Amino acid sequence: MVRTLLKARIAATLSNIGKSSKKAGAKKRGVGFKILMGFLIVYILGALIIMFGAIFFATALTFSEADLDWLYYAMAGIFAFAFCFIGSVFMSQHQIFEAKDNEMLLAMPIKPSAILASRVIAIYVFNLAYTLVVMLPAVVIRAILFGTSVLELVFVLICVLLIPVMSMALSCVLGWLLALISSKMRNKNAITLILYVVFMGAYFYVCFNAGNYIMKLTESGTALADTVRRVLFPAYHMGLASAYGNFGSLLIFIACAAVPFAIVFFVISRNYISIMSAKTGTRRVKYVEKRLRESGAMSSLIGKEMKRFTGSAMYMLNGGMGTLMSLIVVAGLIIRKEFILNVAGMYGLSGISVPAIICMLMCVLSSMNIISASSVSLEGKTMWLMKSLPVNASDVLIAKAMCHFIVTAGGAVIAGAVACVVIKATAVEAAAMALVLIAFSAFAALADIMVNLHMPKFDWINEVACVKQSGSVTVSMLMNLAIAIAPIILYFVLFSRFMGATAFLFSAAAFFAVVAAVLFIRLKTAGVRMFNELQA
Amino acid sequence: MLKIEHLTKKYGDKAAVDDLSLHIEPGQIYGFIGHNGAGKTTTLKSCTGILKFDEGEIYIGGKSIKTDPLACKKLMAYIPDNPDLYEFYTGIKYLNFVANIYGVPAGVRDEKIKKYADMFEITEDLASLVSSYSHGMKQKLAIIGALIHDPKLIIMDEPFVGLDPKAAFTVKTLMRELCDMGGAIFFSTHVLEVAEKLCDRVAIIKSGRLVVSGTMEEVKGDESLESVFLELEA
């Protein structure tokens, strides 16, 4: 039974990128698309592995010289655990406790433990991938520097298989707590948003200070070793088992991973039905009659898109990540202005005006907004409304693009304006920056809609599949990023020889505006035709 | 009010609806009956402009759904078999959104919403999110949304599914009132007793082809609609 459920779950995950649901008979993606997706996955994994490899390379020799080989593996284990945990806590909440097919499965003659097991195994596979991204470079770096043995590899392999189990015990409990808290709160979007921002804040804080940590690790390995030994004893025993082949420590580590997970699994599976059937956040609000406000069809359509966006914390956080990051970066600029300007100088950018650098950075961050990349897919089963109401398909699509544009351009212009004040940009520089950000936002909004029309996904069970994992979102994000970075490369390689940075910004704004205009015309012709052919 | 002329809709090589013609006049409640997969929903969706069709024509109030879809859609309303509505809206926001799309004046929409929400006893729930509604409540909301702009034609796919007996009675009363005022209703149902009592005319579809149509008396004669339907299906 677990195998059947697991197959269904894996099939659902693969279908997110494997086929589109443009027509009733979903057509298979071509070989080119699969190669592109494969290339992107390899690229992202490669970049992460190289990053972790660099960190481990910096620490391996120091720890070995201090006779703290176990600390090397302990730190790798801690990194892997943290990486797994951050990556899976919200996944656990959505996939275990808030999956829309929970009720259907619970009504079938299936043991709750089998349903839970199928979901947990699927999350385990993801977590194992996260773990490998960290542990693989750790093992390879150590093998290159000091050689390795079969025993060491076997013990490390056992630890690698157990790290996701340990992480899942915690993420299942937190996922359950998040589901419970959000079900009791009147405004569950707010609490999810706050928790997510806290997580992201912590994550970026760690990333931002990674250099300092590595320096401290290499400087004060002994003090760190004491702390790990006393406070993080599972990591300590993992280190001992992996580095020295200590069998007793391996058993302790296995117990540390397996026992908490077994308890959590047992408790949740025993209470799965009551957890699932607990009243969720559906507190009724009594309607008080008041005069309704009349507005035009177009503003209603835009309002609907904005409400869909702001009505889901998950959609806001994933679709509007660029805006969130822009505001965080500007806050960082205010707080650490000198540091950031020095970094810009260190990288040899001091010859270029700082507003140009900040403008380019804002464009790159704005490229992370992918609101319109899933907005057609999100119509899903409600597509009948847009098709049966007296509205033009072009208005529907423009409203979706407008939602993306308002959020992205609004956030970017506000962040850009604050940045201009902080760095004392001239009026011309500020104007150039605003035009680039507005034109780029318009381009991205329209381009992402077109991508979604080419790659719609309507057979989603949970909108997470649509907003985070669908092919249109991945393609849009990478396309936006590539197009945001292209002007920067072009400027350094070519235009800087005969054009000032501000003049280049005006040229870039004009370029983005022209492309946006072309896309707008395309949306009103080919886009409308494609939308009319969609069958949700 | 609704003219379906030689409608053909194919999925791949298979014709879901094959050369179907029906005329529905103002004042008529027209029932559409057939087994699962016979082509009822495909026909209804083609009439509303949700589905493109391969051959034939559909006219609503004399206008073609192919060439003038907006004008056709302004005249009608559609209620699907499964009321999937915008769950991020509250009931009242959803209705206001629909009223905005149809351009219903502010005072009129207030009055209509109050009237129908009271009839269906969901006034107090209008401030709650649609996601918190039961299937029946969503169905009621979809029906109110369909009535808000005084449509001349309502196309309904299994309208009574999920409704409590009182709400089902209210819907039947409203259907008759709308037709008495010159409107028309084209609806599919599997509840043959309801069709027998409610419909002025009825059509039976089998494997995409129209098997029989006419007034209720013409179709069933002295038999029950159920026995006629079962004979035709045999």
C-alpha cells in the first residue's frame, strides 16, 4: 500500500515538470525541454556542491592539524542537518498536514500510518538530496586531502542516510505545530509570513556571516570542539563514527536519529485522523450589511489577482521573494552603507556609479518575482469563471500581468528611492534607475505570463505544486535572471568603453520598454489565442 | 433564446457531441438528460463559451457565441456541476466581483444580494471566506452569482447536487419565476422525477447524439420519464 501511495506521490511530483495540462490529454514535454531542465538542475546542484566544497576545504586542514578530525564530520553533519531542516519544514507542513487529498485517502481502506509513511518517504527523498549536496563534497575533499578507507565510507554512508531522518523528526513536529497554530489563528497568512521571514532572516544572516564563522572555526577549533561535544552530542558521535570508525558512537548516532523519529512517527500516525479532522481556521464572521462599492471590470480583475496574491502566504513568499529581498537589501544598505560600498569597490566596480550598481542589483532581485508565472495555472478549477463571465481574455491576462507589475515595480521603485537617498544619487541617476526598474518589471510581468500560457498546469492538488514546482515558474525565474544579468555583462564587456553608466541605464530602460511593448502586443494576439484554447 | 445548430465537439478522434441541434424558446425550462459521459456537460460548456467546438453554431439571443461571445455571456449565466469558486474571497466579495464584471449598479446589487442571500439563508455567512463554505453553500453562492444580473438564459449543470431540500425547492421556484418573466433555462440533471415535474421540454442524449426531444408529454407519453429513459438507454 505504501508503495502504491508513494508511486502516486512521485508521479505527481514528476508530472509538475514532465508534462503540461494545456489540453485534456496532457502532452509530453519534448527532449529539448527535458535536457534544459536537467541542465538547470545539474547547474544548481553543482553550484551548491562547489560552495560547500570550498567551505570544507578551508576547514579540513585546520581541524586535522589540531587532531580534531571528528569535528570536520560533525560540522558537515550540522550543515547537512540545517540545510535539510530549512528546506523541508514548510514542505512537511504542506505535504503531511495540509495535502488536499488527505480526506480522500483517509476515506479509503488505508491505514493512516501508510498514508503518513508515503508522505514521509517522499520528504525523506528530498532531504536525502539536500544531505548529499553537503556531505558529498565533505567526503570528497577529505578523501583528496587525507585519503579514506572502506570503513570510513560505510560509516559516513550510514550517517548520511540517517541525517534526513533526524531532520524529519524535527520538521514533522514543527510542521504539525505550524499547521496547528495557523489553524487556530484568524489571520494565518500573517503568522506564516512572519515565521517564514524569521526563517529566511536567520538563513541569510548565517549566509552573510559564513565567512566570519569559517574564520572562527579555523581559529578556535578547540573551543568549538568543546561546545559540540557538550551541546551537540549527536554531531559529536557522528564525527567520531565517521572519522575514526568508532562503532559505539555509530550506535549512539543511530539511536539519536531513529528513536526521536520513531516516537514522532508513532504519535502522529496514532493521531493522524484527529489531527486531519481537527477544525481548521474557519472561524465564521457574521456579515454586517453595508453598501457595496461598484468598480469597473478591469479594476475588479486586477483586484482579484491582488487578492489571490495577498490571500496566500505561500504565493506571496515565493512569487514576491524579489520584492522582499529588495527591501531587505535596502535595509542592509541603510544599516551597513560603508561596508556595502567598500565591497563594491573591492570587486573593482568603483569606476562605475554606485546608483548603476544598485540599479543592476535591484533588477537581479526583481527577477526573482514570479507572480505571473503561475497565475494562469492558479485558475485551475475556477477557470470556468473567467471563461463564462463576460470578460475579454486580453483583460484577464493584462490583469494578471498588472498584479506582477504593481508588486514588483512598486517594491523596486520604493527600494530604489530609499537607496538613492542613502547614496545621495543625482536626480538624473534616480530617474534612470526608476525607468530601468519599471521597464524591467513590465517586461518580466508580461514574459512570465507568456511562459505560463506555454506551460500551464491545472491538475494540481496543492497550489504549492503550481507556485513553487511547476515548469513555468522554473523557466521564468531563470529567464528573468538571465535577462537581468545580461545588461551587466554587456556593459562590462562592451558598452563601458564608449558609454557612461547612467547613459547605459537609460539605454537599458529603453530596451526593456521596447521588449515589453512587443510582449504586450504578443499577449493580446497569440496570448489571447492560447488562453482561449486552454481547458482546465 | 438558445439555438444549437448541428453542434459537434470532438476530443481527438472521438465525437463527444455529434451533430446536435436544439432550440430553446423564452419561457421554457429545458431539461437535458443522459448517462454519464453522454455529452451533456460538453454541450452546456460549449453553449457558455467555455469550450471551443468543431462544427455547428450556437446562438444566444440571436448572437453567435463564436463571433460575439461577450454579448452572449452578458445575456446568460452558467452554474457548473461543481461550484469551484474563488476561495480567497469572502462570499460577499465574490458576489461583488461578479456584479462588477456584469456592471450591475451599486444599489441594484445590494438589493439582489440581500434578496437571494435571505432566500438561501446564507446572509450571515457572506463575510466568511468561501474556503470555509460547505459544498451546498458554495452551490448557493454560485446560484446567487448567476442571478445577480438578471440573465435571460441560465445554463445549469446538475444544479440540485449538494442542495438541501429547502434550497432545492427555492431553486425550482426561482427557475419557474425566471421563465414566467420571459427567461429560459437549459439544465442537465440525473434526477428524472425533478425533470418530469419541472421541465416544459426535455432532450435525451446518448453517446453524443440527440436521441429524442420535445415537450414532456411528447417524450414520455403515458409512461414515466424514467422508464422512457431506461428503454432508450437499453
